[in-house]
Amino acid sequence: MKQNIIFYLAAFLTLLLSVAAFSQEVNQTDPFHGFPELIEDLMSKWQIPGMAIGVVKDGEIIYMEGFGYRDLENKLPVTTKTVFGIGSISKSFTSMSVAMLVDEAKLKWDTPLIEYLPDFKLYDNYATLHTTPRDLLCHRTGMADHMLMRYGSPFSREEVYKRLRYLEPNSGFREKFQYNNLMYMTAGYLVGRISGGTWEDFVTKRILDPLEMEAISFSLGIKDSNDFSFPYMFRGEEIITLPFPNRDTSGPSGGINSNVEDMIRWLKLYLNKGKVGKKQLVSAKSLKEILTPQMPVNYSPESAVGPVQDYGMGWNIQPYLGHHLNHVGGWIEGFVSWISFMPFDNIGVAVLCNMTDCELPYFLHYIIYSRLLGLEKIDWNKILNNYKPRYLSRFYNIKRKAKSDVAELPLPPEEFEGTYDHPGYGRIVIAVENKNLYALFNGEKITLNHLRDNVFVTRHHLNGFNGKRVSFITNDQGKIEKLEMLLQRGVKDIVFLRQ
């Protein structure tokens, strides 16, 4: 998810720099005057099927509404009970789970993980011996995200945990912030091991039940709801429905589904300093630790809303026009969600959306806070009316075409066929269909477009699998012995050996 957060930040700052800010009249008696019309207009321009928005202030819900459709084909409307995938907002549940175990003295933030998990091992021995729960939760282990290792992985959470040792770091330990879903999966695995069950068991018993968050489910459990949204993506000139991905393995980093009503309950817990009713679910001390800046994420002195954004544990922390703001977003296939709260203004906002790569949930938070607090420095209406979502750009859906056809391959297509293994990522099967190559990886069928020599580029409807360079390497006898994939920037090619 790091790439999506960085994109949102970049897009946000670009908008601020490219549009002159000027005062606009804010209706203090009715801050939501004209708001539904604004949302419907933006959803039409951005071609968003459905959205749900909730706002809480001083402990009371002051706005909650569903817009558009959760099921385009059958024209079923979004309600405040409609369940969406919330992606990385799940991380806030994982950091809260660790905080609860800290309160019980079963964990310490800064005790090496290996004291709780003797079989914990990373590629780097120093990192193995010194990584703590805090390091897992603030993204500073030195390891990149390796998204495709976990996406749709056939391995269990424990199996992926044991494969971490084969992933080479790309920066120094505690050197910089690198968003890492695998480390949150590990934190969830830790919660399960310490509590004697699973992360899902702990979250259900210790968080969902006391908060009466009955709509929340895990991974494919979204389809068990009577009111759930399908995931959508804009492709070509139409909106397509995506399959629901199985997120069992990566649940602690992005596997929760929720509706806007339960997200408001979640925000109330933070605004009430860890209490629900008269019961203290998590100590104020641990809650403060979660929301204390741990690692710098972004610095931009030109930003009109404040130059700094930091990361706590499961939450981003930043100023907005003189107000303290905590926020966390979630991006998964077909859904984008964002929640935030201002602790000193006692306001929380939740926005859930069923369109991939949609930045609107992020921007709407700033619009809502500006309306509620009478902040008149930025004309967000004008900014968003002039802003075109990247998925509607004519460049977004361009597929990289092969420069030559199969006849020009340096080797017969059958020479590329086979099974290729990596000790961390697992298995890729290369096969031929109608004289074209494709790869089977983590349950996905990925087309390989020939680029040059033994080099191909992947083509897939999901951006995570699309546009990846694949190079087949031959031995001295001219036989292919391995393939190398450039899976993300800043990381060495992942080498899969032919079996």
C-alpha cells in the first residue's frame, strides 16, 4: 500500500501547488449545506459506483449517508450498512491488538521479537536479533513490501512468516520508512501466538464484540453480509466488476471488511481515549504510543496544510491548517477507504468507496474538516471540479505492446515452459497457449508480452501484476535455467530457479 499512500500525498500536494487558494464562504449554521449535491456531482464526474460517508463530532453522529450503488448490475443502493473492503485500515486494528497485549504485560514495545517468537528470522541477522513490535508497526525493518509475495498467496500466514528470511533488505535497519504489509502480517501472527489463538479471534473478542461492530468480517466473509458492495474498476471505457480476493494470509495488514457505521464506532473509541461506555478497552498510555510519531514519511515545506507527515503505529499523523489530524487509508482491488480524526477538535470522518485507485475519499476528509471548522484557505470545490482522476486518464489503460511476435523469439516458446521457484515467493509456472507465453502465479494468469531477446513484460488487469519485466537467463549450453522479475522499484530482481 505504500505506493498508493505516496501517490495520494503527491497528488494532494500537486493540487495545492497548482491551484491558487482563496477564501470561500462556509455556512457555519449548516456545514453540510449543498454537500450531498457536491458528492453526487463528483461521483458522476469521477464515475464512482458507490460511496458511504459518516461524520462524528463531540460523540454524536452529525452526518451519515450512502450514495450510488453497491451493485451496479441490479441497481442496489449503498446504505450506511453496506460493507466495503477497508484494506490497510485493518492495520489500525493490528496495532491496537498489540497495544492491548502491552497493557497486559504480555508484550513490550521495544523488546526484541525473537524473545516472543524464537523462530523469527529475517535475511539480515542484525535485524533478526533487534526487530521489535514497534519496528513492525512503524515500517522500519529495512525490508521492502514485496506485495506480490503475499497477494493471493497459496501459503498460510505461518508459511509466509517462515519465508521472510529469504527476502533481502533494500535499506538499513531503522534507516527509513518503507511501507510493509508483510511486517503487519507478522504483527498479527505475533498477536495470535501470544494470545493462544489467531489474530482474527483476538480482534473479534477484544475489539469487535465490545464495540458491537457486527458488520465487520474478514477476507471473503464480505459475501456473507446481506448488504455488501461489489468491487469495481474502470477499464477502457467501462466499469468492470472485480472478483473478491482471498486475503486470509494478509488479514492483519488488509483483510477487514466494514461499513461506515462500524467505522464511526471505531473512531469514537479513539476520540474517547480508549473507552467504550465506562470500560477502558485500551489504556490512554498505549493509545498515545500508537498515535505518537515514530517515523517521518513526508516533508514538503511548500504545502499549505503543513510541511510534515509522520507515521505512528497504524496511523499517519499530520497538521491540517493548524489542526492535529490522524488518518489511515486502505486500498485493495475494487475498494478505497479512508478514516481520520482530529483529537483536539473531537471530530472523526469515515469515507468508503467501491472504485479502485480512487483518490476522492482522501480529499473529502479535507473538505469536511474545512466545512466543520470554518477553514477558508482552500477552495476544495474548485480544485476537485478541475481535477481528473488518474484512472480516467487516457494513459491509465494503455497496455504495453510487444515489439515482436512469437515468431521472432530467440528460442521456441516451448523452451520457456517450466516451473520456476523462489524460496520466499514460491512458484511460477510458465506455459504456452496458442503459441503465446503466460505465467501462473498466486492463482493469477498473467500474459507475457515479448519485448526483446529473452525479455518480456507482464500484462494483467490488476496493476500490481501489470508492466513487470521478466528476463529469462540461459546457461552456457543455451538452456534457460532461471527467470528474473523486477517486481518493484528499489529492490533487486527476484530470481526464480527453473526446476
